[in-house]
Amino acid sequence: MRAVRLQDLTRVGLWIALYVLLALYPLLWLAAVPAPGDGRFRQELAAALGFLGLSIMAMQFLLTARFQWLAPPFGTDVVYAFHRHVTAVALAFLVLHPLVLLGPGLGGMAEWLLPWRATGAVGAGVWSLYALVVLAVTSYGRRRLRLPYEAWRVLHGLAATAAVLLGLWHAAAARRLLAGPVTRVMWIAWTLAWVALLLRVRVAKPLALRARPYRVSEVRPERGDAVTLVLDPDGHEGFRFRAGQFAWLTLGASPFAAREHPFSISGSSQRAPRVELTVKALGDFTRRVQATLPGARAWVDGPYGTMSVDAFPDADGYLFVAGGIGIAPCLSMLRTLADRGDRRPHQLVFGTGRWERTPFREVLAELATRLDLTVVHVLEHPPDGWTGEVGVVGEDVLRRHLPRGHRGCFVCGPPAMMDAVETALVRLGVPLRDIHSERFDLV
């Protein structure tokens, strides 16, 4: 949940207008080049659907290219969520393209849809459609299919690249696009632009990271099957970040490896360029992180994200609501406030399963001595003699501990918990503009 401030509305409108313009740009060719033969409307509609689908697919590379100027004011999580859902729109357009084009001749479609029957430009279009189907099925059903993240990421990249490049070939074979010099130049420019963006994402970005390696200087075990990697730049100045942001981490010999994962920065921004990333063992990669040794090489791409106390400096104080390992970005913000000597009152409501597995509980106690910080632990399975909050973080808990005054509220944790907390805060009268969160499940 993210309330867009008034000063950001213009930027929101401009980004949306730019996206629509890029999606519709190839349709200018359809207006410039008349369709030959009968059934002009059906051919025009079919071509328009095909170009819209291809444009949307090509722009997927723009959405995931991690341009840091693209995410605000939406937030990286919103950009990635849009990227996921708009794939279905592109697929719908591209499926409708041959259906509308064939019209009454649909009976013969099954023959050329067979891979061994489709050849040439038609074959390129068919294979492009199949690649997009593979991309959509494996993306929406990755967890049900139990695809390992690294394997899925390689397949995702190959399928997306194949879908776009084969689609470009299929569209270029339509002679009407090459009928005149103007449309020919427009087509070449449009194609080269997306190929350049693809090279930027798959080649230039990893090369830039390769010149800026990091070294793991410390591996710090945390409660709750988590570990904190302390990373220092190796031979370069690193980067500055805002408290609450995140970065993409690759461990190993090369940034070209498909083992890149996003993790919240849990360290203070006042101690940059040192980067601390806290990782909970939830899958194959995160379990391998537990075995990382000091001195290992790492590649860090960041910072990303818009959830930060620095974006809302005029609040009377801050309320942090965290669940499980969602404490990491909140911890970064609290550590930063402590290093700055902040004297405003702050509140942390922290939900976990068991007291003995609550990460950073000692760190939070130490921060409470440096800040005007009240920490409220909420345990699902409390130990004998526990006198604190019990259960999950919900409206009742928040009603008892919601601070007064103009507070910036930051929420981070499992998706279901975030949904419940955001709804509860609104019901308790917290203005939407004061509630800030980011969904870090980006893939």
C-alpha cells in the first residue's frame, strides 16, 4: 500500500502516458500503410492486436532493467507486480492476433499451429507465441511446478528473449511495414532500441557489476535460521543507500550467473559503503548463503526501493510493524536513526513465532537504550510466564499500542500479515498517506 503524494501525481501521469505512447507507437505504421485486399478492418484489427502484444512484451525488458529513476513514485515492488500481470495482457493480444486474422478460416489454424508445419515468418510468429506461453505458465506456476529459482530465471530470460526476437522477425516479414522508407526507418529504429535494451540488461549490467566486486567480511548467524552477510567494496567506493532499501546479491565467481536474489539491507545507512544483508533460510539459495565463508566474493546491485524514513523526514516519529525476517528493513531504519542521534519517539510492533527464534531481539534491546524506542513483541507461541502480547499482529494489538501524533508507519513482513496490518491501520484512523510498505517478494 502506497499513497502517492500530490507532488508525485505529475510524475505518475507522465510515466503512464509514456508507457501508453510506447505501446501504441507501432500502430502509427498501420495508419500510414494501407492494408491491401478485402477484409481491411479485420486485417487492421489483427495487426493492431499483434503489435500491441509485441510492444508490451518488448517493454517488459524496460520494466525489469532496474533503472533507478523508474521506480519512484511507484516503488520497485509495484513496477515488478505490473511486469508480472501485464504479461497476461500481452498473451491475450497475441492469441487474438491469429484468431482475428483468420476469421472464418479458423478451421485451418490447427495445421499451421503445429510446430513442424509452421515455417518461415509464420513459424517465427508461432514459436514466439509458444515462448510466451512457456514464460507465462512457468512464471505464474513456478512454485506449484517446484522450479528452482535459478533454473526458472534462466528459462524466463530465454523465453522472453525468444518471444520478442521471433515476434520482431514475424512482424518484419509483413511487407506492408517495409513498403515505404519512412516506415522502414521507423521499424529499424524501434527494433534496434529494444535490442539495445536487451543487451543493456543481459550484458552491460553484469559487466558493470563485474568491475565493482564486494568481499564478505563477516558472516553473522542470527536467530530464526537467518544470517547476516557483512559486505565491503573491493577496490571501489561502493554506493550510498537510504535506510530501508534493498539490493540484489550474487555470490560466486561471476555476476552473469543466474543466482541473483533481492534482500533487504539491515545495516545503518550511516555506515555505507558497508552493506549488511540479512537472509533467512527459505530455499536452496538462501540455505547455501548460510555456508558462505568470510573472504568470499559477492556482487551487489543496488540500492533499490522507496520505503525509507528519509522520504518522510517531517514525521513526529515512526511506527514500524514487522513480521519475521521483515524486521530487516525496519532494523536498517532504526540503526540509522540511532547513529544520527534521533530523539523523536518511535514504536516497533514485532510479530514472530517463538521467543527463542526471534531475530535481533538483543539488538533491539540495545537500540532501545540509544533511541526513544518502545518495542512490542507479539508471539504466536509464547513461553511459560510470558506477559506480553500473544497471537498475531492485528487490529486489536495495534489499537492497544498505536502511538499518537503524526507518525510515518512502515510495514514489512509476510504478504498476508502486511495486508491485515495495512487494513487495520486505516480502520484505526491512520491516513493512507502515512502508511508505507514494499513487497520484497519480487520474483
